[in-house]
Amino acid sequence: MNETAPEIIENVRLEEGLNFGLTSASLPNRTLEVFGGIQGETVDIRLFAHKAGRGYAQVIKAHTPSSERVIPSCPYFGDCTGCTFQHINYIHQLQLKHRIVTAEFEKAELFGIDISQVVPSDEESGYRNHARLSIYHANLGFVNRFSRRHIQIDHCRIMNPGINKVLAGLQGKCGETRQISIRYGSNKDSYLIQPKLVKANVDIESGQKEYHDILLGHDFCISAASFFQVNNPQAEKMANLIKNHLNLSGSETLVDAYAGVGTFAVLLSPDCKRVIAIEESAAAVKDACLNISGIDNIELIQSKTEDVINQFEGQMDALILDPSRSGAHPSVLATICQNPPRNLVYVACDPSSLARDLKILLAGPFELSSVIPVDMFPQTYHVETLALLKCKL
């Protein structure tokens, strides 16, 4: 059966649409989310799906292109689900991310907050140290944004060259598995490729249990199940921003909640008297044990943060919250409002959950020193955000 050809709609005026970095178009009988556009452009679009008065479309021609528009350097851009902003110059990408954070704060009725300009990435491409690729008939790639079918990818513009080297070596030779993860520590030339390949006729080692990388001079071990920031130089900038805000003198107790493999605990330990790192994941705690080896002022606790944070009443001089995308547990926020540290840093990968949690903290004993978005993910709509707070009591 032949598939119905997508509907083409001509001369559509694009409006602002901050949902996942898309623009929008208002038509008489529906509102469309439009990929590949820039606000203010008049374009032709291809409609892919619509129901209940809403739809999803892609720009196929710009009649009045924005001055911010550039030609994407990646041949897969548009179909590939990885990047959303390659058609936009980098300065404007940063401006859009600032607007995304601002919009989420306004949705949460956090008005009048001074949000710093987005900290740019030193590298606009080749920065990403982790790739998770799907495999179809031994070919590595990603999923088509529109058809959801497999797209073979021979070179990914945002991946570190070390990952693209492995991708090239494995292309067409991985029929034994449906998905593969490639992680690369460029500062240590260390790989983690999972799962172990036993049938592929390639001279590439796989099945490693962990890999190593260096941040600010410290060696970190990261296993397959553990999280680590994908943009090393930006992670170092973020750690320095946190250090500057906390203004540690060496006499403080720092609690690093949702500590992961111990990144912030390790990097800030020289400036503290005591560091308490709390992490639920057994895999991350195992890595953290290796990463804190030889550092005698870090105490590592395997637990949910909400189960133990109340044990440190009156002990916390400084606190780092670095939760998952869903944000901090409500009881954690309640506990620190009742027993506030002098300084608090909230590290967020989702501005919506950050805004929701900040509303609670600011209604309590905290005030904002600054909100600093950090571009960890050039060419995409994603943005990391630091909220730097201090106790006003």
C-alpha cells in the first residue's frame, strides 16, 4: 500500500514557539509546531501529523529567510533526531536558549528575575563524549524525526572525533545487536563500548566495564550505568562557577546531593573541611568510591537524598542539588527550607523543573544571587542552568 504524500502548505508565517526549540504557525483550523524555522520567516512547510487541532510540520523552503539562518553543515540535519538548531547561527542559538529559560520561569510566575546570558561552548561541534546509536541490518544510525525509521549515520557533527572514528570502524559490521553505546574520554584516550561485540570482524575493543576522563586535573572513572556530563570543557566552566559562588574558605561542610560519580565532591573537596556526597545509584557509588580514593575529607553515602538530608540539620554550610530531569524531591526542598545552608547551588538540566523548585525555595528562606544558563549542548534546544542562592535569614 502506498503511503499518502504529506500535505504541503505554502507561504506560512512562523511565530515564536519555545516547545523543544520549534517555531509555530497558526492556521484557520489548527496550530502547527514547525521544525527547521525561525520566528518571522515566511516559509513553505510539509505537514507530517495532525489531530485535535494541532499538527507537526517541517520547513522545506524559506521565502523570507531570517538573517539568523545558516546552511546546516550536517547532511542528516532535519531527518535525524539529534540536532534542532543547526539552521540557526550560534549567537542566536544562545539567545533562544535564554528565552527558553525565561519562558519557563514566567510560566512558574517567577517574574523580574535577572537571568544571565548563556555561557557559550568553546566548541560548537565535536564536543559530545557519548553516543547511543541504533542498529538496523548492521548499520549504525539514529531514528528519523518524522517517519521514526532508521537513518544510517556515517559521521555525527556534534560527536567527539574519537567517537566518529569508532563509528566509521563499526559501520556495517554490528549485526549482532540492536543498539550500541560509545563513550570516549578524550583526555585519557579511553573508550567504553557496550555491549561487547563478539561477531564483528573489527580491530576495536569493546565490552569495557568503565572508561576514564579528566576534569580540572582530576581523573574520573565512569562505568556504563553512570551519568557523566557530555561536554567536558563546559562541565569545567560549570564547576568553576559553582566554586566561585560558594566562596569556600576551607572550614565549611559541603553536602553534594545527587552526587553521581562524585564530580563536584571531588572538584570542591580541596576548598572544604568536610564533603558529604549522597547518591542513590549503586553503579555511580561504586565509581565514586574509586574517584574519591585518597581524598580523606569526603564521606560517601548510598541513599536517596530525601531519606538522609534531614540528618545534617545544622551541619550544612553549603549545598549542591544536582537532581535528574524531574527535579528535586519535594521533601528535600522542605527539609532545606527548614534547615537552610548559607549557600545553595541548584544544577538543572530542565528549566521547567528548576522553575517549579525555585518557586518553593524562594518562598522560603532563600534569595537568588544569579541564574546562569550554560550551553552544554550546541546545535540542540537543551540547556543546563545554574541557580545560585543564599540564605536571607
